[in-house]
Amino acid sequence: MTYVVTENCIKCKYTDCVEVCPVDCFYEGANMLVIHPDECIDCGVCVPECPAEAIVSDTEPAATDQWLELNRTYADLWPNIIARKPALPDADAQNGRQGKLDEFSTEPATQNDIDTKHEESVSG
Ligand code: SF4
Ligand code: F3S
């Protein structure tokens, strides 16, 4: 069993979830995080922390095969994230918007992304 990050994380990436994970099993893409299914210990503490309600248990219908596969795939490709940072600049407007899967980025987060986002969120 594992927990999985689903569509509403895309373009929000609040990162509150990483602060509470006891095993640091979140991985960071350009516009979404994923959970490594082999590292997650099913504690569930990240679920209420997510302002986008994007994290679900794999026992729930929202954890479709598509999301399970996406989390597994990108957890192996993206860098680990262990500390909270500013959400994406447009996060509150993107929270709850439908159809975000089409805008999912396969790119890993880069240091450059992180600095740019931070500046935008500070100045914007
Ligand atoms: Fe981490 Fe627990 Fe959430 Fe799994 S359920 S990702 S172990 S906080
Ligand atoms: Fe994404 Fe929610 Fe974490 S929006 S980054 S799963 S707090």
C-alpha cells in the first residue's frame, strides 16, 4: 500500500506535505510532486496537510492506475524534496481547476525553477 499524489497538485505544489513525511518520500517535478510507493509507510499524515487535497490512499477510487503509475515512474526520475518552499505563484487560482493533467510536466524540478519561483512569489 501507498499514498499517491493526484491531479490537483499540478500547478499548485504547495509542498506542505513534505514537511510532515517521516520518511521523506516526496519527489519534485517542475509543477507537481509524487510519492515513492516503495518508501511510503502509509502513515497518512500528509493527507490533511495538502491545501489542494491532492493526496489519496491507493485504497481509494481516486488513486487510479494512471496516478499510481505516474507516481512510481517519476519518483525514480525526479529529485527528493525534504523541505517546504513557496507554492507555485498561481497556486491558489489553480487549486481545484479541472483538466490539469494536460499541463503535467515530465521535467524534474531544477535549481533554476526553484529560484525563479521563489522570486516570483516574493515579488508577486
Ligand atoms: Fe509520507 Fe506518510 Fe504521506 Fe506516505 S502517507 S507520503 S509516509 S507522510
Ligand atoms: Fe502537492 Fe499538496 Fe504537496 S499540492 S506539493 S501534494 S501539499
